[in-house]
Amino acid sequence: MQYLADTGGEPKGSISFLITGDEEDISVNGTIKLLKWCAERGEKFDHCVLGEPSNVEVLGDCIKIGRRGSQSGTLYVDGVQGHVAYPHRAANPVPDISRLIVALADEPLDHGSAQFQASNLEFTSVDVGNTASNVIPGQARAKFNIRFNDNHTQETLRALVEERLTKACGNRIRARIVWEYSNSNVFVTKPGAFTDLAVSAIEEVTGRKPELSTSGGTSDARFISSYCPVIEFGLVGQTMHQIDERTPVSDLEKLTRIYRGCAGPVFRRVIAASVIQASVDTLRGRMTVEGLILHPHQIQPVRRRDGAAGGAVAGGECGGEIVGAPAAFADPHQRAHHRAHLAVQERARGRQDRNCVALPDDVELIERLLPAISPGIRCRERS
């Protein structure tokens, strides 16, 4: 609300707030269903900042740009129940499951990747359900969880663990794994314009340059990543999930300023895009494009410097050409270093009115306006 008050009204865009109710549970309602509901109605999101307690020690020290996937399962080992006085008539599953636990836990699943730490398998409980100390149990089971990186999918990960289990069992141990359903897949938002914007906003408020991290547990970002780029930045997580979870008021105030620093440039870009579209529509009313540009990044300033264009300027009447531009109606063969020149010019006419349009030097915005097909651009006046 304060942002709207400061900018004098409604922004050119929208902000949606999503508060989920089952993120710490099985996560089948909440975020998943709402995102699907929005998609079915044609809603599209450009970016998302998730308010997870991403900071480790102080506000501004960490942004989460991805998360490892999570997969749980239970290892079952079958034996033969019997009395401890007659072990030859029984088959004890306890020593067998101990061997399998060591075999599965000791061998690394991988050695990490460019964005993620190594995957790890951890056993979290072992149980035989036996209250009698003089009876050999008929079955033993152990629960485990795997946090996996982008070297794996759920399917390839399961296949790898099953293969290692078969090898460890040999021809004697009878064991199997029952896998639990998981909607926690690995994802990453690769560093780029979006993360740069967040880093800049955080540095401006806190004076710290945050680490771009993929550590930690799962979050609802794993669902949002299928709909738009998502990062996680919120408060400091030192007391999360504790009794008397708390945060300093000063951190809340700083976080508000950081969120505004992320949203403001996005809205200003939307306004700039609207201006550019209006300008392009005007140009289309005056000219017909015969050739298109190979790629927006190949646009070169009219003075033929070797670099992306800082902007495209159209104008000129009374026979005057754009200073330093290629000859009128730029020929595809006049490219320097295979980069297309963009020269927009009208034929000489006796009219005295001028049409000068300056377009901002934002490649992302140009990409939205100019399709990429073939090199060179030529323009003629529409009759």
C-alpha cells in the first residue's frame, strides 16, 4: 500500500499473495491446487519471491535459488520367526538389515553438480516390532530419506538404489523397498536478470551481497518453479519451527524495503514496454518491414560499433539520412562482423513534420517486440 501511495496510484501490473495451508504436511492441496486453478484461467506469472526464512545468520546473507529433491522409502527384510534357543530353525533378519543399511548408506550416490551439493541417503529408523527378548523376529524394516540433486530424477534414483540393494542381497537375503509418493523434485533458478535484481535490492538495504544457495530442505518453491522463475528470500531462520519463533521488527522493516526494491523495477519495465509498443505501433503505421532481424542481439548501432545497440532511433525528413548509418534501405550485405544494422529511414518528402522515437536500451524488451527470422532489415514507406 505504501508503494502505491508513493508512486501515485495503481502499478502497470499486479502482485498476488499466496498463503498455503499444508506446506508442512503432505502438500497435495494449498499451493498445488491454487497454481493449477490459476493456470486453467489463463493467469501467467512473471516472477515469484517466496518468503522462506532463507537467511542463515543475518538478513541478507543468502538467497535460495533451488532445492534438492526428496524421496523416502522403507527397506523390508524378511526372515523366519523362531525361538532364540533354536536359531537353526529361524532366519534372523536383524543382522541382514544391518548389512544392507551399511551397504546402501556407505557408497556415495554422486559427487554433486554445478549448482548442488552431493545427494545423500540417510536411514532414520530401524524397527522389528518385537517386544519379546527371546524371540527372533520374522521381519525387520528401516525407514530412509534421500535428498537428491539434478544428477537424478525420481525414476533414475530409485533404479540406482534398487540395483545396489540387489547386489548387496546376493542370493540369500530377501529384501525389498517400498517407495513413498513424492512431489518434491529438484529444481533450480539459474542466475540471471531476476537473481541480479534481488541481489541488488538486498545489497542496497543491508550492505551485504547474498550467497546464491541450493542447500536446505524442501519448500513450496518446488511447485511454483513449474509456472515461473522463483527465488526464496525472507527472514533469518535461526528460530524457525521452534517454540517462541520470533524475528526483530527491524528485520521486518528491512525486508519490506527489499521486496519493494524487487517489485519497483519490474513495474517500471512494464511501463517502458507499453511506451515501446505504442512507438512501434506508430512506426508500423508509417512503414512496411520487408526483412526481419536475425536476432535482437545482432542489432548494431548506426555508427557500426561492434556491440549491441543502445537503442533504435527513427526519424528524419527532407532527404536527410541518419548520420553515420549505412546507405538508405540497409542492404543485408552491409553487415559488419555478420551483425545486422538496424537503420530505419523514410524517403525524402516535402512534409515538414518529424517523427522521432527513442527506444530504451533494454534487450529483453526488444526481444518481445521483434521476432527472429533473417538478417538485415529494409523499410519502405507505405503507400
